[in-house]
Amino acid sequence: MFRVSNNLIGILNFITFLLSIPILGGGIWLSTRGSTDCEKFLDKPIIALGVFLMIVSLAGLIGACCRVSWLLWVYLLVMFLLIVLLFCFTIFAFVVTNKGAGEVVSDRGYKEYRLGDYSNWLQKRVNNNKNWRRIESCLRDGKVCQSLEDSNLPQADFYNKNLSPIQSGCCKPPTSCGFIYVNATVWQNTAAGNTTFADTDCNTWSNDQSTLCYNCQSCKAGVLANLKKDWKKVAIVNIVFLIFLVIVYSIGCCAFRNNREDNAFNAFPRWKGGYA
């Protein structure tokens, strides 16, 4: 009879194998049917994740249930490396998202965000032109400013609105510019035409609905503020997942030990009440 640890590893990896099928299918669907650069940007990582889960789960399933020790050894090695990588990534996520927070603006319900408040590593990522073009494409495709444009809020209601970091940074000019509110995404510049503002975002702002403040430093800061919040959540989930992986790895070690014991026993079969 199979040992308990072998059965558990087999069941867990069978479930993982089943989960890898829709993940792989979703990645293939995005690569063939994705209509935007933002959607297609995700296809390769999703396909890679699906293939990885499928191969590793098959190795664990066959190694545990068919008692193939070398496959189970490979499975445990990959699991160990995954635990180390996840642990390092979790620490890294907490470190790079430690800095940066929105600034409270007087008489406003929303906060404003400045790029220099965030870690240098994150700043370099969004200041890279190739990276920012993709992010900007996602912002436009996601129509993050469309809801503000459609709401047609009075000035007082807009000033009291709790905008998201991306809406605050990308859909309106910074408060320091002193522009006059027309509607949520249209602001009147009362300064002279050749006036140079201390905040370069004031010169970058455009009432063109396809431009707005997508190229502003405040927009990049808003994206990082949103990313910081998401990474904090991912890091917490990673801690829970790490605990789960350590438990699975421990069970896998027991299954590997069982395989070795069974293989050693089968190498010396009983013959007539003794060993050959």
C-alpha cells in the first residue's frame, strides 16, 4: 500500500496539474486573441507559468505515485529553489515598496503623488521609455480617466472626491499649477503662454483627452503608488504560500524517503522466509 505522504503528494500535484490547464489555455488565448498591447504583454508570463506548473506537478505525481525516486528528487529540488526565490522576492517587495506615500492637499479629498518619493529601483522602471509606453498603453486601454470625464461633477464635489492614485496623477494637473477647474479632465491655464512653471507637469498637462497627464511625473508616481499597494498584498499572499510550500516540501521529503526504503526493500526480496 502507498504511504500517506505519497498519497498526499500525489493528490496535491494532481490538483496542481488540473489548475495548470486553464492557466496555460488563458495564456495561449491572450497570445492569439489579445487585442491590445496591454493584454498581449501578459501572455508569455502566463504561458510560462502554466507550462512550469504542468511539468513540476507531473514530476511530483509520477515520482510519488509510481515511486520514481529520481523524478521525486527533481521535484523536491525545484520546490526548494521555488521556496528560496519566493522568500527573496517577498523580502525584495517589502524593501522596494517601503518608501513613498501620497501627500495630503489642503481642502481636497484626494492625495497627490511625487515620483521622487519612491525607491530608485521603481523610479528607473517607470522612467524607462519602453516600459512606460506599455504602461501608458494600458492606462489608455483601461480608460482610467473615462469615469471622471463621464461623471461631470461640480467643482466642489470633484475637490472632495477620493481619487485613486492613478486618477489623481494621470487625469488632472497638479494642484500647484493653479489651473481653473472646468470639468474633471479639462482645466483652464490662466498663465501667460510662455510661462515656465516650477513643476514641469504643469507644462506637460494637455486638455486633449488622449494625452491629459499620461506623460507627467505625477502619473508615474500614481502608478507606483498603486503598484506599491498591490505588491504589499502580493507579499502577504506570498508569505501564506511560502508556509504552504514548506509543508508540501516536508511531505515530499517523507515521500522521497518512503521511495528509497521501498526500493531498498525490493532490491532484497524474500525467498522462502529469508532474503536472497
